[in-house]
Amino acid sequence: MVKKNAQFIKLLTAIILTTICLFFPIAIQPAIATETASSTAIYQQRTIHNPDGIGKFYMGREIAKVMGYEGAGWLERPSRGLEERSTRLVNNLDLKPTDIVADIGAGTGYFSFRIAPLIPQGKVLAVDVQPEMLNFIESNKQEKNIANVEPVLASFDNPNLPENSINLALMVDAYHEFAYPREMMQGIVKALKPEGRVVSVEYRGENPLIPIKGLHKMTQKQVKKEMAAVGLVWKETKDFLPLQHLMVFEKQTPI
Ligand SMILES: C[S@@+](CC[C@H](N)C(=O)[O-])C[C@H]1O[C@@H](n2cnc3c(N)ncnc32)[C@H](O)[C@@H]1O
């Protein structure tokens, strides 16, 4: 009887062990799958992160918090032109009078209103996600009596621009804040005309002495990597600005 019981326990143990061996991999499969999916996903969310960021990472970089419309005064500060050589920036965009320019993350329209007179037969689409910024642009437009600036409300993952409609997408001090950089850039690339260009102007991440928060700067290497991910080809970097690098990208021409 004791022998029979021992045999039964052995058999039961074998069945339990076999069951565990067969089903354990299945049980952990979703966990492995989730882990793999999250590490290869476009974005990663981390709980420990820079307080200036949103805890969301893209291609090794943490995305910065959006600068609220309360910061409009800083964007329009009188010293800005001299500090950042803004006139030099717009004069080096190689614009044609008929160009359609999308100023993505336009803020108060600081650059939109400086570009508009250079493209008298064209227009600037001043794109932003904050309606308050667009209201600012609208009232500035009336005040300055500049007709060829059109405010466009974007969503966080879509610039809301028609396909094949723009010659240039300019992003000054804005791209590092895009919560969905991949989707935004895909929308921008679609909106570019075949010979269209993207110009990225970011504070130099390579220079720790530039007095701007880390997440609000970008290195050239990082910008190139992120633009290449949406099929944009780096053409040149113009290094004539005191604090930022101006990088020019082109749409890949189909062979
Ligand atoms: C630091 S401000 C720069 C404004 C302007 N380019 C300038 O240099 O004066 C960044 C702007 O980008 C806008 N922004 C952030 N995410 C955006 C998105 N996904 N699409 C469009 N604009 C966005 C913000 O609302 C903010 O007005």
C-alpha cells in the first residue's frame, strides 16, 4: 500500500512537472513579447527621467515638454535678434518669392512675420498645436498688416498640411518638443513638394556652454538620425549662427 502510494505520488509529480514545463513558456510568452515589443517600439516610456521632459523617449532622446503660450514674451524678447542673429537666419533660407513655407511650431510667429516679406507671391503657413499661439499670430497679422501669413492648427501627431503643398518646412527650436516626432515628420515629408526642403534649427547640443536646458538642445548626429528615419537626406549644415546649427534636409528623390 505504501509502495503504491509512493508510485502514485511519483506519477503525480511527473504529471505536474510536465504540465509546468509545457505551459510555463506559454505563460511567459506574452511577457517576452511585450518586452520585445516595447524595446523595438518607436517610443519608450520611462518613469525615471529628466524633469524637463515628458518621460517619452525616441531614438535614444527624451522628448522635451512643450513651451506653453505663457512663454510668448520670451520668444518676442527685444534682445533675441541680436542673441540669435534672426535676420541672418531668414536671409540664409534661400527663399524664392513664390515659395510656400510652413513654419512648424511657429509659436508667436516670430519667424513667420520675418519670412513673409521675402516671399511676396508666396505665403507662410504658421503651424502650431496651441490655439493661444495662433490667436497671437492672428492679432499680430492685423497689427502688422501682413496678409501672407496663415495660422494652421496642428494636432500633436499631424501638421495638418495638404500633401505636396510646401517648398520648405522650417522648425526653429520646436522639433525637440514634438510628442510624436515620427508621425509629425511623416506628415511634413508628405506635405513637401518633390524638391522641397526641411530646415532644422536647434540649439547646439554639442556645446555645454550654451545656456539652454539640455532637452531643448540637439546634436547634429541626433537630428540627422531622426530625419533619416523618415527618409530625409542631409544636404548641409550652415554654421553661421551663434547658438544654433541650421541643418538642411531634402526629400529623397524616387529613382
Ligand atoms: C520654443 S517654441 C518656438 C517657437 C518659434 N519657432 C520661435 O522660434 O519663436 C516651440 C513651439 O512649438 C510648438 N509645438 C510643440 N509641439 C508641436 C507639434 N507637434 N506641432 C506643432 N507645433 C508644436 C509649441 O506649441 C511652441 O509654440
